[in-house]
Amino acid sequence: AAARLRRLDENAEIILFERGEHISYANCGLPYYVGDVIREQDRLLVQTPEAMRARFRIDVRVNSEVTALDRTGKKVHVRETKTGLEYDESYDKVILSPGARPFVPRIEGRDLPGVFTLRNVPDTLRIREFVDSGKVRRAVVVGGGFIGIEAAENLRERGIPVTLVEALDQ
């Protein structure tokens, strides 16, 4: 949205807030990093904050979580996740893109060590580190969507027996 806005208005002041460290990454590449098909972590990144600033003149603020929206005062409240610093930033227009969280079924044991979600780069790094530790004897992948299938495929490529569980009939 920010890049498109820049194309529509060369003079707009655009600020992009991202709660995490990464603004753009290859979702479908994440399982391939776990499987060691993609070997360098940087290859997962589609756009870095520095490249976004240089190419589109966008003020990119990573590790910055928007915690409140004041529609009357036309400002957002921001908390820097690493420092805890809080401040308000004014706006004329705002685009909300809060992302998503993985659906985790309410099953016993979902909070145990060795249970992961695969949604973003930090998730991928945690899974890869666990797989690299050599402690994984077998894996269960819950969810047979694109990412689940690719995760199962890449765990198999690493020599780990995998069971794939899907709630739907296909």
C-alpha cells in the first residue's frame, strides 16, 4: 500500500510502522529455509526498510507498534518494541494493515516446547534452529494449506518423518 501510494503521489509524506523487524518477506519461502533449500536468511527478504526508504522515500519504522488510533485528533500512538519509547504521530490519512495471526487449534499441549507456528521470519528461525539441533525425531504438521504442505515437504527433505493433519476433506 505504501509503495502504491508513493506512485500515486510523489510528494506525500509516508510513514510505515511495523511491529516486527521485517516489512516484506517471501511467505512461501519460509518452509524452504527450514528445509535448507534456501540457505541464506537474507534471501527470504523481499524488501528491506533501507531499500524501501531509498527507492520510495518512505519513512519506515520497524520495531514500532501502533497501540492506539485517535480519529478525532488524527494521530496514532506508537510504542517502540525494543526501547519502550512511546510517542504520538499525526496523520492526514491512515491505512490499517494489522496483519494476521496463525490459527492455533485449542488442543492440549499447544504451548509445549517443540510446538511452533509458521507465519513469519522469526517463527522460521525458531523452527530452523530446533530442526538444526538434531533433537527432532518426527514431526506433525497441522494444516494442509500451501505453507503446511511445503513445511511437511521440507521437513521430509531434512530426513524427518512427517504426519500431515488437515481438518478439511482435501
